Amino acid sequence: MGLSWDRQTFKPQFNVKEATIILAFCNKPKSLLELMVQLKWKNRTKFRNKYINPLLKIKLLALLNPEKPRSRNQKYITTLKGKELLINS
């Protein structure tokens, strides 16, 4: 049985619909800019703090290059846990 948003021990401080869009969009590696354009955000820091960091923390999203988390070429990809959550929602 997979996880659902309401059964997470982590209570998201973000819009679940937008987080779901991010996870679905990151089925293939995407850059922060690509994600921001998709969700029509302009402020990188606020976007990263509101969505990317929490999704990374609960391991629904992963860094493609974890050795260099601040690389300008960094890309994000949905984890297996994130894909299970998408399937079950």
C-alpha cells in the first residue's frame, strides 16, 4: 500500500496540487528554472524554500547531482517514493 498526502507524518506547508505537478513534471530530470516556469514562479529563493527543499527533505524529490547541491546545472528528479505517491493519489 502506497503513501498518500494525508498519511504523511510531514504536514506540507505548500499547495499539494502544485507539489503534485512538480513531482509529475520531474519524471525526467528538470532544472529549477524549468520548474519555476512550469508553475509561473519568479523568485528562486522563495520557490526553493517553499517547494524544493521540503520535497527533498521528505525524499519525494532527489538531486541528480547530490555532490554539488548548489550547482547551476543541478537537476531534480522524482524518487520512487514520490512516484508511488503520485500513483496512489
